[in-house]
Amino acid sequence: MFTVASISVGLLFFSLMAIKDTSIAGFLGAGALSYVLYVISKEEDFKSFRGAINNHIPLIIATVINALVNLIANNFYDDYHTYFGFSILAGFIWALSRQATSKKQDEALRIAAERKAELEAVVAQRTLELTRQKNELEEIVEELKTTQAQLIQSEKMASLGELTAGIAHEIQNPLNFVNNFSEVSMELLDEMAEEMARGDQEEALAIANDIKQNLEKIGYHGKRADSIVKGMLQHSRVSNGQKELTDINALADEYLRLSYHGLRAKDKSFNAELGTNLDPNIPQVEVLPQDLGRVVLNLFNNAFYAVQQKQKNSGPDFKPRVEISTSLINSWIQIKIKDNGTGIPEAIKEKIMQPFFTTKPTGEGTGLGLSLSYDIIVKGHGGKIDINTQEGEFTEFVISIPA
């Protein structure tokens, strides 16, 4: 549109220049073009063309200058009118060239806008896709967390099931003592009543002393049963993440016997020698007792399983033995659990801490015991687990936790 306008206005200028009074023609042409461009620039529909309108300003200025010089210095203008004509022509050529350049720029801007729109559409699509994938991944993560929690709970319940038989055996002993001493005490009370009726105060006092000793034994074994029940409840409950001062020796010895009697409850023919070498100088240490108990119980269960399997293949000459020892070495408490069972082949030694890896037959192991034990010791207590083993000879797990 502006190219046609420029050509038309240019023809108007040259026509006006044919007028005898060129100064009047120049003022008329410049005024006409200025008015036309001013009117157009005020229209809302032509706002985008203001750059093209501005391209005509040099032509207007050249025309005005020509007219002024012609009016003020006519002789000078007559001598150099050719050059002044060229200045108008230059303004006209400038407007045309700027208009052509503007068209190219507009085309480039149009292409850039289209490309931008395409890119924005692609980005929006990619963003939508990434959002969808993010939501899917978040759902998968939540499912994995739920599955992990279920697997951990299953492993805990499995270990609790293995504990049940051992707990039943361990708690039966103190209950038997309580029942026996209660019956004996009842009989002694009857005897004391008879002696008091006969007036034999000395004998009555002796019997009273025996009753006192029996009550002390009843109290001791009652507390023993209470500690076993509390240990079972502690093992079964969810860890609250709060560490407690714990007697490592008592915890290790307790779970050693529970694990042993749990296996014996399932296999009456199984017997093993239990070895304990517990350092009495070990201080109490802040740990998660139920979590550490699960680790120790799992290692004891694995040890008894290993010696039981070896006994089946080695015959009566083989003497199963499981040992537990504790020590304090350079501000680290070490718990060593050793068995003389089947050992661990070197080829799978690096894999046994991996989740779901198990050497037991299908249905006898979840493959999570050692993996969870590793997480509890390393991640939960800042410790480490080392393995010393020789296939067919022994296995020793060394737990190290900061004192």
C-alpha cells in the first residue's frame, strides 16, 4: 500500500514541479504528503504501519528545503536547481528502499512469529508430556514405597513368627519356677501356721525365712518373664526412630537363646553348642533396640540354619556351634556372630546384601533379611557389616557401630 502511495506522491511532486512557481509547488507537495501521512498515522487500523509512514519524512524535509531555498534565494536555487531536484529524488528513493526493507523485515518477523508459535506449541506439548510422566513416576514411587513398607512388615512378621516358638520355650522356664515356688510357699505357710500353733516361734521364723527366699525367686523369674514379653512387644512394634541406651550384651544373649529355641521347637532333634564371649566393659550405647534386635536375630537364624544344613549332610560327627562375642575397639562396638556351618561361596559373597537375593529354597527365605540388616546398621546407625567366610567351614558376620 505504501509503495503505491509513495509512487503516487512522487508523481505528484514532479507534476507540481512543472508549475512555474516551484516554491509553491514544493510547499503544496510537502504539505499534501504530510497531511496524508498524518491522517493515516492517527487511524487505529494503521498503527502497525507507522514505521513505513516515518520512511517518508526525508522526502518531506527535502521538499520543504527546496521550497524554502527557492523562495529565499531564487538565483542560488536557479544555479543549483539540478542538485536540489536530486535531493528530492534521493528522498523518494530512500522512501522506496526503506519500504522494501521494511517488507523484508515484516516477512522475517512473520516467519519468526510463526516459528515462535510452533516452538511454543511444541514446548506446551512437551511440558504436558513431562507433567504426565512426572505424575506417573510419582505414582510409581508411592507404589514402591507402599510395597517396600509391606515387604518390610512381612519380613518383620516372619522374624516374629520365628521368635514365637523360642519365646514360648524361654517364658515357660520362669513360669515353671513361679508355679513351683508358689506351691512350695503355700505348703510352707501351712507348716508355719502349725508351728506357731504349737508355740515353736523359732521354727516358724525359719519357715518364714524360707518363704521369703521363695518369694524373691518368684519375683526374679516373674521379672524374667516380663522382660521376655517386653522384648517380644518391642520387636513387633514399629520403630519410632528414637535411639535408646541399650545393653548390647543383654540384647545379643537374649536373641541368641530365642533364635536357638525357636529352631529347636521346629526340629526337636537339632542341638547346637552356644558360645558367648561378651565383654563386660562395653558401655551402654544409644541405638534403636528393636531394629538392632532384628539384625541380630536375622544373623542368628541364618547361622543356625547353616549349621543345621551342614549337620544333615555331615552326619553325627559334626558338632554345630554358634558363637556370639562383643568387644570395644577404638570407639567402635563390635558384635561378632560366627557359625561353623556351610559358609558362603566367594562367587555370591558380594550379592548376599542385595534385596531379594537368597540362597535358601523357595518358600524358606524372603531375600530381605540381610538387605534390611545392612540398611539398619549402615544407614540407621552409621556402622558397617563385614563378612569373613570360607565355603564349607565357617561364616562370621562382624557388626560395627559407633560407641
